[in-house]
Amino acid sequence: MGAISMSEIEELSKRLKQFAVERDWEQFHAPKNLAMALIVEAAELVEHFQWLTEQQSYELPEEKHQQVALELADIFIYSLRLAERLNINLLETVNQKIAINEKKYPADKVKGSSKKYTEYT
Amino acid sequence: MGAISMSEIEELSKRLKQFAVERDWEQFHAPKNLAMALIVEAAELVEHFQWLTEQQSYELPEEKHQQVALELADIFIYSLRLAERLNINLLETVNQKIAINEKKYPADKVKGSSKKYTEYT
Amino acid sequence: MGAISMSEIEELSKRLKQFAVERDWEQFHAPKNLAMALIVEAAELVEHFQWLTEQQSYELPEEKHQQVALELADIFIYSLRLAERLNINLLETVNQKIAINEKKYPADKVKGSSKKYTEYT
Amino acid sequence: MGAISMSEIEELSKRLKQFAVERDWEQFHAPKNLAMALIVEAAELVEHFQWLTEQQSYELPEEKHQQVALELADIFIYSLRLAERLNINLLETVNQKIAINEKKYPADKVKGSSKKYTEYT
């Protein structure tokens, strides 16, 4: 990734809020609606892969690779808007979640297995 | 947000990669599969809001607020994994996308309207 | 609904299979891929509603109403393809699921509440 | 599929409406909300396949095969509810959509190709 500091991420979140305010769009940005918008972008991402094999999904032609990148950007944008609307500290929560995952999926127990934690007795 | 530097985001991406490697899970992490995992998390987010009104979606009880935060974390985690697998610079692409959106949706033209850009003649 | 008999639904499923065979598309129709295609259509449905209020979602302009109908058709088409590929009796399973739901959500217990069954102690 | 007549499908749609009315749930069944509930079920379907290969997705163990069937049932149930709320004739629209697809994807032109119609010049 390029060299940026965290203040640019705060800046990004502020820039996205300003973008919405300038357009009088915050009225549409209830968390319920933002969650819908987010999953719509996630599906645009899925669409690029639906007929590809797993191997082909690693080797995307340049144009498709760029489109996939832009869908990921859209998902990230809506995630930041949703976090802003609900006053969620995204990075803090990600660290919490990794810790939770480390407990649910101890390496020695799950190595090489794709089973969900609920599928272990 | 808490005070962190960008190297911690790189650190996060590395930590997530290591988490997968330790568990011999990278074999499952074809971009196609990660896109599927990402949309599954996006739907877990949507599920929290499906029967709520827009107003209720702003005023989540504490437990639900925390669950919503954790779903956002999951979405962000899979986004970072997908970006790593496809060598995508997520922050760079987000900035590109905001610039694209500023052109598609000039403030003076779209103020207060939720129409998609394709719905303007 | 128009007056049709069940043999026309079998006919529909056969017609959809033939459509895929004529185009040598069955090679792409692994259940994994069909599930992805289905959720992509479900998201195109969601997109029509994301900025609307619940009230507005009842009162769709004619053009949008027709688009929503076509997305529902796409979802049903992929459901039928998936059922065909996995030899699933869709109608039988729907009846099973309604019976399951009647047990999970007894009317006297859940009347007027949108809580998920797991949220009752 | 079992031997049933179309009046049983109308019966199904009526049974689903009655199920909601008995529980005073129609208040939550705005089309916007039903679209959200539908995509949540579509994601539960996707989740069963996310770490499987395409080949494995054809060869599901019995328990998973049954779960997949139940998710398809849930999707169909929400599709019927949404069609009922918006007065949509689902089967009529499916036939319209197949006709549209036959024009978009003439067999001689698209045979063996998974390209979207917009990807043909």
C-alpha cells in the first residue's frame, strides 16, 4: 500500500460525510439503507467471479481486475459511512474480531479444515 | 477513531494473512471464495436491520450495536484478504472511486435526489 | 396468477435446462456458481429499494414495478436451476419449511413481534 | 416434482399470507423489508458453498443437501410473499424473462461462452 497516515483515513471518513452532506444525501443514509447499499456492492463483486473457476479468479484480465478493485472500494466506502453513522470504531472492532477468531479456530485444531466452528463437536 | 498509524493497517493485513497461513487456509482463499464469504457477512449485517424501521436502525440497543460492529469488522477483514490476494491497493482505489463519484454526481445537479446516475437523461 | 397446471412448472424447469444445454452453459452451472448468480439477482432486487422508505416500497412507479418483477423472475429461474442440478423437490421442501416455521413461531407466542426465534429465551 | 396442481401454488401463497396475518407480521412485510429477508436467505445458501470446489458442490453430504434445500425453500417463500405484496404474477414474468434471455443470448452466438451480453460488442 502507499505511504499514508491514519489521519488520512479519518480524512477519508470526513470526506465521505461531506460528500453526502453537500448533496443533501444524509437523509437517505439510515444504517438500514447503508447496509442494503453495501450488500448491493458486495454482489457486484460476486458477479465478476460467478462463472469463473477458482484458478481463473486469481488470474483476472486487467480490466476486470480494475473493476473488482472498484467494487472493493465501494464496499469499503459504505462500511466507513455505516461506521460513521453508528459511531463505530472499525479498526478497534477488527482487532476484537481477530482475537475472537483466534479462540474459535485454534491453529492446532483447525489446520487445513474449512469446517465452521459450529461443525466441531 | 483511536490513534494508529498506517503501518498498523499493513500490520493488520499481514496479521490476517498469517492467521490464514497458520491454519493452512490459504488453499480456500481463492478470490472467488473470498467474495462469497464477504457477501455472507454483508447479509449477516443486513439481517440485523431487516425488520427495523429506518429510525430504529439509528437507535440500536447495545447488544445489537456490538453485533453490527462485528459484522462490519468481518466485512473489512474479507475485503483486506481479497485485496491482498489480488494485490489491490484499497486506499488508492477508494480515492479513485470518490473522484469518479464526484463526476457522476455533481452536487448542484443531484442535491436531495436519490436517483442513480443512469436515471438522469 | 394465470391459469396453469403443474406440468407447466415441470415444463418451465425443462425449458430452463434446455436453454442452458443449447448454449453449452451447463459447464458453468455448478451449484456453487448458481448460488452466486442467485444472490447477484437478489441484490439487483434490493437495489431498487435501498433509498426508498417502506411506504414508498409499496407504491412503486410502473417502470420500477416491472423491473422488480423481472428480478423476482431471475431469482426464481436460478432457484429452479439449482433445484434441478441437486435433484431437490422445491415444493415439497417449501411445505416442510412452513411446518418448521409454524413450530418455531407459534402464533400465540410471537404475535406482533419481529424477534428471531433465537431471541426468545 | 410431486404431482400437484396450480391451485396448490395459489394455496401456498395464501397459506404464507395467512401465516403472516395470524402473527400480525404483515406490518413488517413492506417490500423493502422482504427484499432484505430474501437476500439474507440467499446468503445462507451461498455460505454452504463458499469453501467448496465446484465439483464438491455437486456432491453434497446428505445433511448439507437438506440444508441447501431448506434455504432454497426460504428464498421461494420470500419471493412469493414479495409477489403477493406487489401484486406480481411470478410465472407470467418468468416466461417474459426467458423470452428476453433468448433474444439477449442467441444460442448460435453465445454457445460455450459465459460472457455477459454487455461484453459482446
